[in-house]
Amino acid sequence: MPKRTGVVTFQGDPLTLTGDQVGLRQLAPAFTAIKPDLSSARLSDYSGKKLIIASVPSLDTSVCSMETKRFNDEAKNLGDDVELLIISMDLPFAQARWQQEHDATEVTLLSDHRSADFGHAYGVLIKELRLLARAVFVVGSDGRIVYDEIVKEITDQPDYSAVLDAVRSAS
């Protein structure tokens, strides 16, 4: 499994990312994750849609909660051709609780806890913590990655304007 250091930090301390690094214009790697109702979700389930895929360390932290709420609010203005997926290592039960507590009905929460399939496929699994790095990938309706951002300091938020611009201009 490929490993990269120096890409992300936690409170200034460097961490190791494992998995394959993705790049612009490549086909988005397939993955399987778990929905809060314990059913499986696959990238192919969203074929033909534009996607914002945001990975967060844990919905039960303030920054991840703020980010997910922000994306939930933004999703209301993006149109029916855009799906917003938030992926974490949280258990599906915790995700369902968070989603209900925050009335987050515009985003799809997915858990990568079982196999870290997404984390490995997108190169955002943090070896030391077995959490996902804070990252955002925008996938065009053709299945190609048109924007990627791995947030350097995992306690920081992503560049929302850049993400939203990318999904709006994606074909």
C-alpha cells in the first residue's frame, strides 16, 4: 500500500496517508461504503451525476460538523444533478444520530469504517489514527475528477468557494 508523509498534519504534527493518490482528470476510483441504514453504497450508484465527495475525520468534532452543515446548506442551491457525499470512519449509527440531530437532509453520509475502501482508493486514510483526512473531490458527470483538495492541517476547513466553483463548472 503506498504511503505519503508531509501531506497532512494534526495540530502541526505530520501524519502518514495510505492508499493511492488520485489526480485531476482521472476516472474517480470505485469504492463501497455503508449508509446510516447499513445498506451499501457504491460510487456507481451515482453514475451520471456531478459529485462533491468530502471526507472528514469524524462528524462528532466541531470542524467536521461545521463543514458538513455548510455543505448541507450549499447543496440546496446546487441542483438535482449534484450529489453531495460526506464520508467518515464514524459508525453508521453515529452518522444517523448526527444527521437527525442536525436535520442534514441534503447530504448523503457514508461510513468507511468497515474496510477503509474509500480511504485506500483516494489515498486519504491516516495511518496513525485510522481516520480519513479532510479532503474534497469533485467528480464530473463523466466520472472524472475535476477538483481535489487535501486540507493540509486537518483541523482547518476546505476552500468552499473553490469546491462550489468546480462543481458548478463541471460537465
